[in-house]
Amino acid sequence: MKTDNLVINFLGDSITQGCGTSGPDKIFHAVLAKELGIKANNYGVSGTRIARQTTGCEDFLEYFQKRAERMDKNADVVVVFGGTNDFGHGTAPFGCFKSTTVDSFYGAMHNLCKYLIAEYAGKPIIFMTPLHRKNELDSRGDGSKPYGSHVLKDYVDVIKEVCEYYSLPVLDLYATSGIQPNHEVICEKFCPDGLHPNDEGHKIIAARLKGFLQSL
């Protein structure tokens, strides 16, 4: 894909918003904008999740698809980067592949994909999987979820499975970013709080996404 002058919508959570960086020019999509000459529309909102939640008025309204409705419809590309908050503190059920409502993670993924395909027909729609995080193997996420819930990798797998069904490309950062904060050296250098990449971590995401875009 030729990237000159493309307008790209970035729909995400705190990482897309820029938490963990030293400034807006250090966010991965701002780095891409500088390197590739794209216009990056930042639709990242901290704490938001792909699935509509069962508690909390603000979360209920601001799940990913709801915010996608306010994005620039003339954009050339859409990049979706979420799921870590669904794992960390989401109250929506996990669901199954046949789930159809936005009130489960599976169903919300189906609905988000269908909405984006309808609104951006014929344009690239790219999903990026969550990065590794410190508590990724704790089935209670950040501690507020009931025992027996799913670990982060389960959410990663749903994103890949649903996107495969709709034939949407996925950049698997969980598998290929090189950012694993459970390794002390990596955590200190790229992801000090165990969740949000710093400036150096965002450079890695930008480099991975740059290569991915250019390969399409």
C-alpha cells in the first residue's frame, strides 16, 4: 500500500490516546505520520473497551463501536487497537463465536467488524492485537473480575478468529512486538508500568505497523 497523504483513523484505548508517552508527538501514530506523510486521526480514549459493559453509564456509551460512529467517514484506512481493557476490567461476558450482541466480547467484535466494513467498504480495516502485559495470566485481570474468567491470550485469539472470518488483516503485536513486560529488561526499557509502552515502545509499534501497512 502506498501511504503518502493517506488519512487513517486510529480507534483505541489509552495506548492509542498516548498514555505512557512523554507527549503527543511520541505516540505510535504520530511517529507514523511524520515518517509516512499520513494524517492520523486519534480516536483513542483511556479505559474504553471493545464490548459494551454491564455497569457504568460512561463505559456503556463509549464502547468502541459507539465511538466509531463519530469517526471521519472519509478516512482511507481504519486501524483498531483494543481488547486489553476488556481483559483487564471488562464486565461484559466473553461469549462465543455465535454471539450476536455488543454485550459480549465475541459479539462486540462481530458487530464492530460489520459496522466498519459497511462504513468503509473497500478500504483497509486493520486490527492490532493487545500487547503483552504484566498480569496477562491472571484470569481476574486487574483483580476485579470473578475467578475463572479468561486470560489475555483468549481475547487475542478472539480478535484473530473474528477478523479471519471477515477477512480483515491483523497485526499480531502479542506475537511479534518484542514487548514482553514480564521480562525485567524489556519492562524497564519499553513498558515501565507493565501495560503502557513508553516512547521507545511506541517506536516499536510504529515500526511494526509501518511494515504491515506497506505490505498490504
